[in-house]
Amino acid sequence: MTYGVGIAKGLFTVLRHVTRKPITVQFPEEVRDIPPGARTNLVWFVERCTGCSTCAQACPDGCILVEPEPREDGSYLVQRFEIDFRLCMYCGLCTEACPYEAIQPGGSYTNVVQDPNQLYKDKAGLIAEANTYLTEHDWIYPNGQRAVEQWIHP
């Protein structure tokens, strides 16, 4: 008795999907919109970072390196910030841990390289990617907040 019900449910599901229009996107001719919060490449914004290292502590792969230098006023200056995307599994724990949303998912998913060593990004490379992201997205962070244009770094 239960076998017939399971087969009927399965056939109904197949018939329901056969009548739908396919949603295949012909990449790279067509580019799909990235939904907010998708686990794409990480974007680090130096102007939001305080050097607290919570992103590095939350990373299960250990692919984030933060080297802060204390200032006289008690804050930190981020001397070194590196992400090794060869190790990153794009879990998003670093983005959830960051109290200032300095690291956010929302970068390009088309960052294909032939040399895996190009996936290791230092502070200058991450700043360049963030500046590119902001200029391409009309100075709006991936979380939807507006960025200040004066923060462009060379």
C-alpha cells in the first residue's frame, strides 16, 4: 500500500517539474544575479576594520591572518591582513564574527586563476578588490549600507 503512494508522489513531482520552463543560465554570456548573503568571495574593507582579530579566531581553516599594532589611544592599527583563499571553504563564520562588518561575502564568483598562488591575498590585494567592488556597486557595501567615497586607498 505504501509503495503505491510513494510512486504516485514521485511521479507527481516529476510531472510538476516537466511543465516548468528551464532556468539554466548560459554563463559567461549571461550572468546570474547574486542573491544577498550568498557565500561568494569575501571582501575586506579596511576602513571598517579595527584589528580585533575575531574573524581570524572564528575561521576554522585558519586562512585569515591579522597582525594588529596597538596605538597610544588603545585602538589598533592593522599592519598585516591576509586571506588564503586556497584554504577558505567560504563558510561565512568570519563574516558572522566580525562586529563591524569589515569582512563581508559578496565578491565576484568569477575569480578563476590558473596559478593557485594568486588566491593568496595580502592587505594591498584585498584593498584593491574592495575598491573595485565599491566602484562597481555605486559605493554600496554588500550588506546594503552606503560607503564613504573618501576611503579609497591606493
